Amino acid sequence: MFDGSQAETLVAGIKHSYYFQFSLLALSSIFFLVDPFAAIPSFIAITHGLDEKHRRRTARRAATTCFIVLSAFAIAGEYIFRLFGIKLPAFEIAGGLILLLIGIDMLQARRSATQESKSETAEAAEKDDAGIVPMGIPMLAGPGAISTVMVLVGQATTHWQMGAILGAIAITAVIAYFVLAGAETVRKVLGETGIRILVRIMGLLLVALAMQFFVNALTDLGLIQRALVEN
């Protein structure tokens, strides 16, 4: 049996493990970009007048579309880099810029225009089923989430890292389904103020993640010493 010191040593080892850190980075960055909580108001507006069965079906299609799109870019990311001759630092800078713009909007508790627009929400409300477009893409699997997945794929060098990325996408899609399927309940529990606070917190973390992408790009280009970044 483990005693207290052994348990603390084990926990500390897990926290400092590169496997744990990469997996946590993949899950947090993808989840913050998909951000199903911020999509709740749009989902409620789009599914207004539908019964519970149809709302759940719309949520399921949105989550499934999100999973398929992000997984496709994760699997094809390396080939896309090769096809267009794009180097990882260039994509890290581009992805960091997108994350920064989205994060700034989230800090103001509003949905970024890169993820959805008022016209898309209004048009989707008139469709019989808007689970795939625009809920699945671009509201959930938007440019920010896609670019983040591709940056993570560019950093992945082993099969377990790819597995961590795909696992993070799957977990995010499952959470997105339950959040959207229970949108009315979530809104009642958190309230409009609670959702705004949650979105702002995610936005702050997203801005920090964008800065980390910039730092990684400068490090890969040799403009910053890796030892300084790691310290």
C-alpha cells in the first residue's frame, strides 16, 4: 500500500511528466477553442420551438461534426504542412494570432466573429436541422480550433501524442454534446452572469495560450533560447 509520501511523490511525478503536460495542453486548448458554453445562447435560439428529442439530435450532430472535422485535420495535418510547404513556426504564429483575437472577444464575454456571426445564427434558426452547419462548423469546430489542432499535430512526434490529441478531441466533443443537449438546464444553473464569467476565464487562458504559441514559434526559429523558455 502507498503511504502519504509515496502518494505525493507519485502525484508530483505525474504533474511533471511530459506525457501529462502534453495531454493537458491538448485537452485544455482544444476545449477552450470549441467552448460549448459560449455556444449555448446561439444553440437555444437555433433550436427554439423544437422538442427535447430534436434538440438532442441537433446537439448530437453538432458534436459529431465537431469530432469528425477536428479529427480529419489532426490526421491530415502533417500532409497539409507538406503539401503547402508550411513550416511549424509559421503556423504557430498564425494560430497564435487567431487565438489572440478569439481570446480578446471572449474576455469581453462575446462570441468571436471567426466562430459565428449574427447572420449565420439567424439563418440557422430557419433550417430544419442546423446541427452540422453552422453549429458543428464553424461554431464548434471553427478556425481557432482547427489551427490549434494542426499546431499540436505539428508538435507531435510520437504515436501516443497523436493519441492524446485525438482523445482530447473526443472528450471535447462528448462534453459539447452534454452541454448543448442540456443547454436550458446549464443556463438556469450557471445563469447569464455565470456563463459570462466562465467565458471570460476561458478567454484569459486562451490569450495566455496564444502568447505561448508565439513564444514557441520564436524558439523554433532560434530567436529565443530554449533554455530560457523552459526555465
